Amino acid sequence: MTACRYGPNIVRLDVRKEMLMLKHITTIAIFTLCIGIVPVAAQDKVVVGGSGAMTTAMEALAKAYKQKHSGDSVDVLTEAMSTTGGIEGTKADRMTIGVITRALNDNEKKQGLVYRPVTRIPVVVGVHKSTPVTNLSESQVCDIFSGKIKSWKDVGAGDGKMLVLGRKKDDNSMEIFHEKMPCFNHLQLGPDTILLVRGGEVLDSLANRPGTVGITVAGSAMLDRPNIKAVAIAGISPALDAVKSGKYKYFNEVGVVTVGEPKGTAKRFLEFVSSSEAEKIVERFGMAAAH
């Protein structure tokens, strides 16, 4: 009697315990699956950003790479943030790969940043395409940026006041002229120079305002702005062959930085950037491979 009286209750309790145990195991399995998969996918997403010197070319490289590796995620930030932005953004983990236009200093190397060269980009004296000048001597370039020459007439390019553009800081393009043009070594910009913050602002001003002149990078940044033309210096134009051979000596090496050695998608993407296929891509944008 006692067994029959309590038997059904015991059975019902056992079934309920088994159902609760199964629900608990299922919850643990789902939780484990989520924490095991989601962070890995998020961690392997690659974001590229920094200097705008080769943004369009980098977009083309990312597109070509993803055609070969459809499962990999590589995003290129199109807003230029300068070399400093590329370094600081990479250090702060806001991007995986930073694009920069100068070598790392000793302090940055000590912080674990690793540098790889990618391209050589011509650094040019740029003017609006309506300005009737195609060549300047080195002394004319120095006199323009020091403020001694103030009119286009003084270089045989018709009447009109020159509007000289510069940057307030982080001007790695002008630094190339300081290093490689003797009369520019210790040059101070003239008092009438219009100082802008970013390289993109210099490019936009050259493209949209006749009479302006500035030192800027060529490559994809200028191809995106057809109203800008680069003048020859001492009779040598910044053509790709002249940059490759070193005949045109004013060029900037553009490279990328990562925190430590790249891994996963970042490693595969940078290996592709160093390939012969990538070399042909960057040449379409007026750049020479640096590797």
C-alpha cells in the first residue's frame, strides 16, 4: 500500500529533475558556443586607417584580397587621419593596421609597433590645373615657399597673386623637401602662408582654388582630384619610372604599422599587399612598390 501510494509522486519528481537538468545542460552548451565563436570572429576583423596618402589604392588592394579570401573581413577607413592618427589609432586598438608616411621613432618601436614599407609616393609641388606653369627650378620652389616670390608673373605663369599653402604640423611631405632640396633645408615658410591642418585640406584647396600652390603627395590622392597638376622640378617630372629609378628624388615611403607581428587575417592581407599582384594595383595609382 505504501509503495503504491507514493510511487507516482516519486516518478513525477524524477521526470521533473531530468527536465531541469536537460534545460541546464542546454543553456550551458549555448553559452559556451556563444563565447567560443563570437569573439574570435570579431577579433579577426581587420580595420585599416590613418594617413590618406593611399586610401583609394588601399581600398583597391582590400577589394582584390577579398575576392581571393571571401571569408575574411578587411575594412578601409576612408577618412584621412594623418600619420599620427594611424599610429595612435593602432596603439589604441581602434584599427588593426595603421597607414603612415614616415618611419617609426625609437619610442614608438619600444611600444611594440612593427613597421612594413608598402609604396613610394611622389611628393610634388601641386598647383591648380588652370595655372600655366609646368616646371620650376629648385631656387624658384624655395623662393615661393619662403615668401620671396609672391606673384605667378615672377615664374612666367601670368598675372595673379600666389596663395601658398602649408600645414600646421605633421607635414611629412614638406619634410621630404627639407631633407632632399639643399635650399629648402632650413627654410621657414613665408608669413603669408595659409596653414591648414590635414593633407586632405591642402589637396582640396589646390583642386578648388586657382592660384594656390602647395607641397603634397601625388598617387591616388591626386587622381581623385583631377583639377590638380604636379609641376616638374628642375626639368624632371614625378613620373612613375622616374620615381622607381630615383631620378625624381622627392618621394615619400608609405608603410603600415601593427601592434606586434600581424596574425590571422591581418597577416594574410599584408602578405598579399607585398605580392606582385598588389604591385600592379598600386602602380595604377601612380605609386611604386617599396618592397
